[in-house]
Amino acid sequence: MKDQNIHSSDLQLSVKSNTTDSRGIQAVLKYTGFRKLWIGQIFSQLADKFYIILMVYMIAQYWVSITPESNETLAGVAAAIRMNFETRAQRITLLATGIYIANTVPAMFLGTIAGIGADIWPKRRIMVTSNGLRALLVLLTPLCLLPGPTWLSLSWGYWALLIMTFLESSLTQFFAPAEQAAIPLLVPNDHLLAANSLYQATSMGATIVGFALGDPILRLLKNTFLLLGIEGGEFLLLPLCYGIAAIVLSTVSLQEHTNHLIHKNVFKEIGEGLNVLKEKPSVRGAIVHLVVLYSLLAALYVLAISLASSIKGLGPTNFGLLLAMCGLGISLGAIFLAQIGHLFTRRKLTSAGLGSIAFSLILLGQFKGSLLMTLLLCGGLGIGAALVAIPAQTTLQQDTPLNQRGKVFGLQNNLINIALSLPLVLAGALVGSFGVVPVLWLLASFALVATLLERPWKRC
């Protein structure tokens, strides 16, 4: 009865919203189910960022005493990837790279399989279970500090953290497509653009807050509990965030039809998802836009270090400031789309976004060395990214058949994570060979071609 009341009130709200043509963030937050999903997303996103911070924190506290002389194997690994191993910061970076790899591998290979699960099992159950299991998993973190055997001069605890990170990331892959597929079940089609805009804005906000405040929050918890005579207070943050996400998501009411034929061939399921891309040009185009966008953003992560190095008073270690400005731009673009994005066609929004990215990349090369202009252009690039990503995600949700959404969103996650990984290698090699400015122009040309392929002059 409670679920029926929720859906009835949301349906009345939908009719009223359509009548008054009210749009924007305030309108979409009036949907009870979506509001709960959004709150659960915030805590889950924060926990994901805090997780990486905690791993680096533990490495810095317990496993950086190794030196090139004491560990020739790791020194050889560092040399193979052209990474210095002499200073404490460099040793932290090398060990943290292992965490990043363990976190990335499931994202590259499990997305489509996890998406099939979102079509087979109830989405709320997947979201609650994935967050609940992650909460239980991270409760085991302090056990990694217990004394035990070593391998390659590193405690067993570090290797246990790699396994834990792999499992945590695997659970995240199941959460992501179920969450994306749940949004159109909670929000009417004419509010999906605002809903995705809000999601994108809060996702970037969680990234900025998580990475900026993660370390101070961990230290505050540690010191607070030490005053009470309790050690390990820093390890409570992650299970708390994941636990809150699971509790909030358990109250979301979804009306969905799931396919319980779990004996179906996995490859057949993947084929059905690929057929959607073949038969639906709009879905195929949206995924292409996202792959192009994330390839450009991944390359920017590498270029940001070189750009920061050229700015007097900033330096390479402060490249995060440039990425934060890009994130701020994405948030501002998302808020703009949430409020008045429905007044423009998606083709025009996408063209404007790709054009803004191309324009910003060209000018970044021209104003290299100027802190103010670099920050402004990074912000402009972020706004352009929002104009591409949010309409594309909305198109995927609207045009993908209901019983295929999980597969398509899982495939989307696979392709995006590959798009994020390959440019990291290619951009670094190109910058080393040709310099940062030619690479910026190359990326700008890539974005410009994508803009022209959209044919923004065409009516649609």
C-alpha cells in the first residue's frame, strides 16, 4: 500500500508538472523516488572518492619505508614505466598506481556483464546489495595492518588491499548500470534532462569534495576517536557512507519488470545489447559522443601536468587545480542544462559543447603560461563537456528499450573506461615527442571534426 501511494503521488505530480511546464532542479527533486536515489548516489559517490584517499593515506602511513636498495624488484618496475623511486612521494605514487590499476580493471571488463544483471534482477536490490557489501568489505580494512608475511618486501596487507580494491570496484560496476536504468523509471521523459544534469553536477561536486576534503576528514576522525581512547576512527568513514547509501536506496520504490531467465546465454545477452546500437542510431550516436568526450578528457588529465608546469608559481604537482576548474565548469554547465536546457535541441547542445571544447583547447595552447586564462579556459572546457555528456546520457535513457537498458548502460561503461585508459598512454607519448601545444591542436581538431559531423546547421 505504501508503494502504491508513492507512485500515485508521483504520477499526480507528473501530470501537474506537465500542465504547468515547470522544469529544472526544483521540479525534478519533487519526485520522492528520484530524490532518494539522488541522495543515495551522493553518499555512494563520496565513498568511492574517500576509498581512494584512504588507500593512499594507508600507503603513506605504513608502506613507504621501502627504498631502491631494499627492493630491487619494485625499483625495476619503476624503471620500466619510467618512474623515479628515490623520494617518499615517488614511492607513494608507485604503490598508489597499483591501487589505481586494481580499481580500473573491473571497470574495463565487467561493465557489460553487470549491465545484464541490471536487466535480470530488481534494480533496487542490486543497488542496495552492492552498497551493503561494499560497506562490509571496507570494514575489513584495519585487518590489513596486522603483521604477517611479506612479498617483494611489501607486507601482505598491501596485496590484500589490491584484492579488496578489485572487489570493491567490481561491486561498483553492478551499481552503476542499475542506477542509470532506475532514473527513467522515477522521472518522466520531459524531466530526464534536468535529472541527468543534477546527477552530473552532484557527481562532479562529490569528486571535488571527496578528493579535496577526504584526507582532512580522515585525520579528523582519527584524532577525534583517539581523544576518546579509540584507535582506527579513520576506518569508519567508508562503511558509514556506503551504509547510509544502502539504507536510503532501500526506501526507493520502483515499478519495473525484470527478466528472471538467468539461464540465458551471456553472449546472446551481449549480442542483444549490441543490436540496440545497430538498430537505434540515436543510441549509437550518444555512446559515440560519450566515448569522444571521455577520450578528450582523459588526454587532458595528462596535458594538465604539462600546462601546470608552464605556469609560474603553480608547478606540476598542482595540476589538480586545473582539473578542479574543469569539474567546476561541468557543474555550472549541468546547472544551466537543468534550468533551461529543454529550450534547445540536443543536436545544438552537443555541437555547442564540442565546439566549446575545440575552442578552449586551441586557446589553451595560445595562453600557455597564463594562470588566469588557463583556469578560465579549463572552466569553459568543463562547460562544453557538460553540454555533450548530459544530452547524450538523456538520449540513452529515453531511446533504449526498457528491457535492454542495463546491457546498453553496461556496454557504455565498458567503452567509456577504455576511452579513459588508452588516451592516458597515447597523450603522454605524444607530448614527450612533439610537445604540449601540437597535442592540444590535435585534440582540438578531433573535437572540431566531431562538431562538424553533428551538422548543427541542420534543423531537427
